[in-house]
Amino acid sequence: MSEDFYDVLGVSRDADEDEIKKAYRKKAAEYHPDVSDEPDAEEKFKKVKKAKEVLSDDEKRQAYDQMGHDRFEQAEKRGGFDGGPGGAGRGNPFGGGGGGGMGGMGDIFNEFFGGGGGRRNPNRPRQGSNLRTSMEIDLEDAYEGVTKQITVRRPERCDACDGEGHPPGADVNTCPECNGQGQVTQVQQTPFGRVQQSQTCPRCNGDGQQYSETCDQCGGDGIVQREATLKVDVPAGIADGQTLQMEREGAPGENGGPNGDLLIEVSVREHPDYERDGSDLFYRTALSFPQVVFGDKIEVPTLDGSVEMDVPEGTQSGETFRLRGKGMPHLRRRGNGDLFVKVQVVTPDSLNAEQREALKEFAEAGGEEVTVEKGFFERIKSSF
């Protein structure tokens, strides 16, 4: 699915509000995780929802059309379209006025030039980064759902200094570079004219203060690397390549902000007996000539125990039978997929005299003269 919001919804760039809402309802029904079997349905649903949110808002849509997808996303992540005081909102796409801040437009300038008309607080709480890892499970685990333990190495707040980067008794002084403001200001010439550019002070990293000592454990970063063992609940029906999200188990936030999330990509090992397609499983079984001629009842192994299956008289080699509800569970909704059983007729390596005579009489009774290519039976057996 394309990242462009118009392509996500499948509408033209001049689509009106009704067209956007109609397209959203259709896509949302298609990709909702509770009804879709697609492995990445949840991610697609989030993109559809985000596209509708932006294109249904006149100011956001105007900014999106002007900036393009990537720059709009970056500006929005930096708080450029929150609709709050001094920010872009209804009736004011370029920010509030009374306080002199440029709000959303200021963040657009930040995106292009590294600064803007409004000053952003460098000490505001910020959420930590998301971390990624991976884990492998068996098909049986994916069928039943399982709780696994994983060990990840991740950044954590330093216990020695409580994430401050300096001992509790360290002397504090006002930063001489920014005079305690946490930011330094420059004027930059741009195609739009002269723009005042504010940047985080490189000397104090935006704190506005400097300390006489740094923490011995973290070297002043406030962060150390540690191994953490976590319990991961893997839901029944998960597919290879899907991602689990553990909230607040990522990197620590800044200035009291929350931790990021831990994203775990799940890999499901191949099974020696089954092939998987979504929620359906495929299984092959070998049958003898008399079984398919006269019919039989056979035991078919499933991931939930063996079940009995009828083989009708006259079954042909390569025929496939469907066992409803014996496949993989549907992820986040009720029911299971199906198990498809393909039968293959196998001829024995050798026949005793009695068997050979019986088959000869069978062929003569039907007036058959059958020529079989040498090595045919060996190839059939090797397919299993």
C-alpha cells in the first residue's frame, strides 16, 4: 500500500469530503483487524484511518498538498498541527496570533530551515524511541497461542543518577552559552526572506544549566545499556512476519516523557507436515491402490489431534479433500481456517506371486493393457 494518503484511500486529489468518507468506510471494512485475514491488516487499517483524518481536515489537507507526504509527516510529528494555542487549527492554518507564535507554520519553517517564528520548549517531555527485535516460534505455538520469554538489550534510565546525568550533590551553574535559556538564536537568509532560527544549545543540550560533575555510571548521558527479560503473549493465529507491540517497553523518554514501545517481529518456523496459506493448512497423505478403489476411513493428523476422514470409492490420485475448521485460528476473531488433504496413490516396491497374479487377473478382466514408465513409482514415493 502506497504511503501517499490519496493512494491509501484510492481517491483523486480533487476528491470531495463525501468521496473521502465513502472511500474510508470501504477500506476500513476491508482492513479492519477483526475481519481481515491479511497478515498486515492492522498496519493498513492504521494508514487508512490516518489518511482519512488528514484529508477530512481542510487545514491539514492544504498543508499536506503543499508540503508533500514526507515533509508533512515530519512536521506533524514535531507538533505542527495540534490545533492548540499557537498551533494550526480550524480557521487558522498558520497558528494563533496573540502570543506572536507561528504554531504550525513555525514547525514548517523548522522542517525546512531548522528554526521558525515560534520557540519550542527544549525541555518539554518527549516519548522515547521505539525499539525492534525478533523471535521465532513453531507452528504449534502459532496455533495454540503461547507466552514466551525474550531477552533484549535496551537503553534504560541510569539508577545511580536517576537519569539526570550528574550526582545529586553536583554544583549547578547557568550555561554561559545560552544564559540559561536552553536555546541559541541565529538569523538565516532563506528564499522567504530573513528567518530567525532557534536551536538547542549545543553546550548544555537545552538544559540551560551545567553541572560540576558527571555520573560515573552513565558518563553524563543519564542512560545505560542493560539486558531485560520480558514475557511476550503471542496470540493464536499469528502469521509469519507479523509484529507484536509491547507498550512502554522501548527506550526511555526525555524530560519525564513516557518510554517508547518494543516491536517484536514474529517468525513462524516451517512445519515438516503442513504448508500454510493464511488461516488454511495443506497436508499430503499416501494411500494404497485398494484404499482408493474400495474406499476407506483414514486418520488424518491435525494440530489439535487426529480426525477421521472418509475416502470415497474411486478416489483419484491427487484429489483434495477439505476438513472445515481444522486449520489455523483466525487472528483476533472466532473460528478457524480449513485443512486441505491431498491424497496420493502409492504402489508397493515389490509384489509377491499371489498379489501379482491377482493384479494380472484384474487387468485381464477389464481388457486393459497398461504400460508404466520405469521409475514412475519411485518418483511418486520420493514426493513424500
